[in-house]
Amino acid sequence: MPQALKAIYRNGAFILQTAFELPEGTEVELLVQSPQIVSPPISDLETKRQFLKSLTERMQRNPIPLNAPQFTRETLHERR
């Protein structure tokens, strides 16, 4: 069963903020939820063109459904 744990990335390692025992060698899947993640800029014009073309094609293949829930200011700025 999935277990949510909080961790901080420091010096190339994830440091758990919650006590949790895992057997050595256990594989985990990380879901990063941070607005601080920024992709490096693409400086090569051809690479940028290919990236934007690929992004546009993926967006066209996966449109937002017309019946998708509408976000409100409150849901976008939820306080925890």
C-alpha cells in the first residue's frame, strides 16, 4: 500500500523528514511536488524547435475534456 513520506533533497540525497523503516535495497518511487523545479533552458535552436513541436503534438493528442472540472481561485491557492 502506498505510503506518503516527506523528504528534503540535500547534497544529492533525499533526507526523510518522517521516521520510516525500509529494508535495505527497497525500491521507491518519488513524486516531486515543488514549484522550485526549473528545467534548464534549451539554448540550441533546433533542439528547442523539436521540443516545442513535440510538446504541441502531445497537447493535441491529449486535449482537456470539455467536462473537466473547473479550477477556482480557492482550489489553486489551497492552504495546508
